Amino acid sequence: PASRLTKHMMRWALGSWKRVDFMNRFLGGTLAPCLEFELIPGLACAAHLTLSRPNATTDPTACLRDGIAIQHLWLTLESLGLTLQPSYSPIIFSFHARHQVAFTRHALAARKALRLSQQFDRFAAAQAIVAADIVFMARIGAPKGERSSRSLRLPLAALIEG
């Protein structure tokens, strides 16, 4: 969870795109969230995982199979009392850089995405896989403290139409 200071800073900044832009450009607005949401939990987790499929495509049937495998893994981990936190940013920004998708007007953000893509390619090569074949990344670990759901979990009977 975010610190009080980070929560306060994010609430204030997210009140206006001008403030978000100012924070990100001049005050390192993404530094605290990156540390608190990515770096520290990433170092403290039990493991990181990467799922890849040779010649990964956007074919809907293949994407559904990927989703089924991810859901099965996620539910299995939950049944063992573990948690899973997806890591989408490396996959998304690497895709944008690889396919030259203009996702921002800020040159600095585009350069950072390109650098991330290059690091992602090196990471994949070290695992003997192709970065474009990675379909899912996550970290897993034991939950810290009391677990609480962010969404309402309805009982099965309420979900089944009779």
C-alpha cells in the first residue's frame, strides 16, 4: 500500500492533468509510486514469473487460451494462500516501442519506453525467449497482513441464474 504522503500527493496531482504533468516533469512525480508499488514489492516478493508462447500473436483463440492458463495459475496460487500481482508495464511499453506506437507527446517518456524495451529484450534473451513472445508477467508471494478484497465478491448462488 502507498504511504500517506504518496496518497496525499497522488490525490492532489490527479485533480488536474496540468498538475500531473507538472509533477511528472519537474518533481519526480512517478518516483514514489514506482518505489512503493513496483521496486520494493518486487524485491520483497517470493518469485517473479514470465509466461511466453512461441510466435505469440493477437489471434483471439490464442489469446483466450493464454487467458485460461493465466486464470488457472492465478486461482491455483490463491487456493494455496498466495497472491499474484501482474506486471504489465514492461510488456506494454516494450510493445509500444517495438511497433513505434505513439503513446505520448512527451519525448522523454518515449525515450524511457525505448530504453525499457531494450532492457526487456535483454531480459528475455537471458531467459532464452523472444521478448515479443511474452504474454504475461507477474510477481507472487505471501500476503502481508490481513487480506481484503478491493471488489465485492458475491456468493456463487447469487451469480447463477435459475
